[in-house]
Amino acid sequence: MPDVTQSPQSFYTTPQGLASVSQVADAMVRIWPGLGGLSVLGVGNAAPYLFRLGDSGTRRIAAWTAWDANTDMPPACPVPACIADECGLPFQDGEFDRLVLVHALGARANPLPVLREASRVMKDDGRLLLVIPSRLAGRARLRKTPFGADAAFTRGGVRQVLAAAMLRPERWDEALFLPVRPGAGAGRGGVLPSLMARLGGGSSTHRRLSVDRIGRIVCPGAGSLILVEAVRDVYFAQPVTSGRRGRRWFSRVVLPAAGTARQGAQDDLAHGPRRLGPTRLGLERHGLAQHGAEQIAMNPHA
């Protein structure tokens, strides 16, 4: 039976979706424990997570960008929301203290326009939290979820993309160490069912939270989702000097300039052949023959 990826609107109304929100929001709160009095914008499908962040003094707005008006019904949103283009958010420059991007990049081949637009509406001292699937551990465990349709990254890939958008990663975390599907970890036999049973009572969501907290210590890097906090840094994107460019500079130093051999042949015809020692040859290559004339005259047979 082929896997069918659910839309975010339908997934986050299921028990698996609600459990996933609890696990990911638990990691978000560890990164941003206090957001009182700040303004937070959620881009993509971040509304279910915004409700778990901050308190009554936090200004929270959701910009739905991963919403298909042709196939999905308008979502029930616990915070004020609008439908917008992720590359043209209807907000002023530097309006928000925090940005949360969930399902915002989607399957884009070039995520830079989304990140640059998010950076535009973020204050100079603002912070951005990006939630994306892990290429190393997440694709197989995120099937039939909206994350399964999103582009997956390694941590090195995330650093490169953020650097191109003039953003610098500050903190890393991960979530969803168990597969997101009905009955995951509840079957018979295997390591995960045994671990879930040893965790004792409580709901399935509480046990999954416990597995995530243990997994960060025992198996770092094995989470299905990567959470990265980034800040704006105009000096972070530095041009990379290629090896070929360095070799061209080296060749200009070591090899003679164009026309050197032709000029030497003409001088031999006019004045007769001459011997050039290594000192004289090196000086001519660098255009320093006049400055070293006295040293050459003192040693004519060099």
C-alpha cells in the first residue's frame, strides 16, 4: 500500500498529530522558555505550535503559507492568523521579536527567498526557529506526515543555507525519536516497545516525551526533526576562495609572464646569448632586475 502524505490541516487533528505537537513544542520551550511581552510570528503551518509558546502577554500571529485553498478547508486556528505568501509576508520590516518556521520551506529547491523574507520582518536582535526533517534519521519515520513532504537537511546543509541567507545558527535541538504513526512503539517485541513498557504509566504522549528526552542524551543526532535557532549576522556569509583561484595566483608568481621567452630571444639576437643565473631569472620574473643590478654585477657568472 503506498504511503499517502497527509496535509497539515488533517494531520494536526489526529492523535498522532497532537502528540507530535507536544513533542516538538517541548523542544521549542526549552530553547525559548520565556516569551512574555514579545511578538511571535509563525510561518508555514506553525499555528499549532504557537499556542504552546509564551503566555497571555505574548503577541502571536500565524501566517499560513502551506495552505492549499483548492483542497483544504480553512483551518481552525487558536491564534490570530492570515493566509500569505511565504516570499511576501504582509508585515513591516523588523516587526517581530521571534519567528517560528514549520513546513515553511516545503520541498523548495531554493529556500533562500523564504529565509530572507523571514529575516526582513525580524528585528535586528530577533531570533528565528526553524523546524525541518533530518536527512540522516527522519525521512523513514516521518512518512504519512506533512514533514515527509518537506525538504530534509543535514546540520551541515542547514549551516550553508543559513549562511547564504546571512543568518547564523545559535542553538540546536531535535525531536521525534519514535516513528509518527498509529501504534508506533506499542507492538510486540523489539527495543522500542520494551522501552515504552519500562517507562511505566501515563499517556502515550507522556511516554513519547520521555523517549525524546532520553534520546537527546543517549542517541544525539537520531531525532527525526532538527530544530535550529538562528540570528541575523551580515558578516556570517563570507565568500569562499576556491582552490583553482589560489592555483592561478601561484602560477602568476612561479611562471614567467606572457612574452618573456619572445623578448629573451630578441635580446639574444641583438646582444648575443647570455647566461642568467637563478637570481637574475627570479628578479626578471618579478620585475625587480633593476633593483638587483648591483648584486648581479658583483657576481656575473651566477
